[in-house]
Amino acid sequence: MPRRIVSYSEIDTAKQCALKHQLGYVDRWSKPHGPETALAKGTAWHQVMEAHYNTLMRLQKEQDSPNSFSGALLGLCRKAVESEMRRMPDDLAGLTEWMYSGYVAHWGTDPEWQILAVEHAAECRLPTLKGTPSSFWLKVKIDLVVRNRRNKKIYVVDHKSGKDLPGEKLLALDDQFGLYTWAMRQLGKRVFGQIYNAARTYRLQADVATPGATPLDERFRRLPMVRSDRELDIVARETYQLALARYTQQAAVSRAGAMSPRSTDPDRCAWRCDFRDACLAGRKGLNVQGFLRDQGFTQDFSRH
């Protein structure tokens, strides 16, 4: 099998539905998302976090000392963040401003963190079941890599946003963070663990009427996770198995001139799939490709 690059988001899509994976990652169909969608909010939040921590990383290098919660530092960070927010639609910029103001009020300039990298990109070969290098390469893009100044340990940090804050038990089932840590360790980076850096996007009406009504610890949460090398190796091998099975199946349906099978679920399909209507149209015998074009989807083979 030729060298093939996969990402966690692709593997996660393959877990959900083979047809969704084919349309999104094989045929490369996509559609712009409106500013009210969860994806648009998450993208905006990542842009703000990238600007914030890039500024902090630069200032830390210039100062050569731990940063502190100071108006001067936050002013420089805010200037960089506002440059990003000016490119957003007004409603999205307003929500992002509310989130960012609360974030820095809660976490300040993170004086305990030495910023090592922002939006760190890397590739690492997934292992076969025997542990030998496979033809699948995992592509990662890590939001933040930090060293805790107190315990000197290195962590990968992932910024997440959503209506509700997550629980610790559910995060143990999320392989994304484990794969990021596994990849960094494979590349010789002594990463100790992961931090899930969560922010709520849902603003209660009470907080709209009286800003600050919602306590900050109900809007922001950081959950650290530590996994052993053995656990991470199992996650990596299972990821290889999923990738191999999905592309083996895709090759078979392509040779037959067919479409990949659907995995329909009312709840998941309702809120996690852009291709729901095209899927239903195809099951009724309509042309899926033509339906997607009519709905404003485009194909882009330049992206992964």
C-alpha cells in the first residue's frame, strides 16, 4: 500500500460512517459553515488562542523570565487577538470577545507555563499490529506545547470550545490527546501528558444582562491527563487498524463502482454530519455528486 497520511479528524470520521469518510476525505467535498455553527465558533476560538499564545511565547523569549499577570502583557496579547476578531462577523466577534475576556480574567498570562510551541505540526508513522512501521502516517497539529515551570514536565494542550464543559471520564475515551502524546514521544519529545483546555461558547441570558454573572470556573476548565506508553501504543495500533480497514473497504467499493456503506443514526446524523441530506438523497436513488453541487458543496483536492 502506498504512503498515506491520515489525521485524527479523518480517523474519527471513519469511525462514525464510511460514506461520510468517503465524501469528506476521499472525494474531498466540503461546504463553508455559517458563523452560528459550532465549527465556526471553534475555528474562531482557535484563531484567538493562536494569536494569544504566539504573543506570549514571543514576550517570554524577549523577557527571558516567567511572565506575570500584568496589564502590559495582556494589552499586547489583546492587540494581537483584536486583529483576528476584526476579520470575524459581528455576532461571532462579540461571542469571541466575551470568551476571551473571561479566559484572561480566569487564567491571566499563565505564569506557570513556559510556551514551547504554538500550532506545532508533525508527522509520525503508525505501527502495524506487530509493531513495525506501517504505510500510514499520522499527521498532527498540536495547539500548544508547554513546560510547567514548577514540575518541569512537558504537556500538549488542546483548546476546545463547546456549549458544555466535559467530564473527566468521557475524556478517557477521546483518543485524540493520546495520539498527540504518542506521536511526540515517538519523535523523541519527552511529553509527560495532555491538558484539555475547555471553554464554554454558551452564554446564559443572565450573563448577557449582567456580564460576569456566570462564575468563571463554570465557563473554563483545564483537565490534565496522563497515559502510559503501553496505553498509547494500543491506541496507535488501533488507529492503524481503523485506517487499514477503511481504506481496504474503500478500494473494494471503488473497484465495484459503488458508494461506501452508510452508518445511520438519528442523533449523530442530525448534528455531526454535513452530508445528511445527500446521504438520504443517494439512498433514494438520486445522484449524490450532483446533489452536493446543487447544495453549494465544492471539491478541493489540495487540502488533506
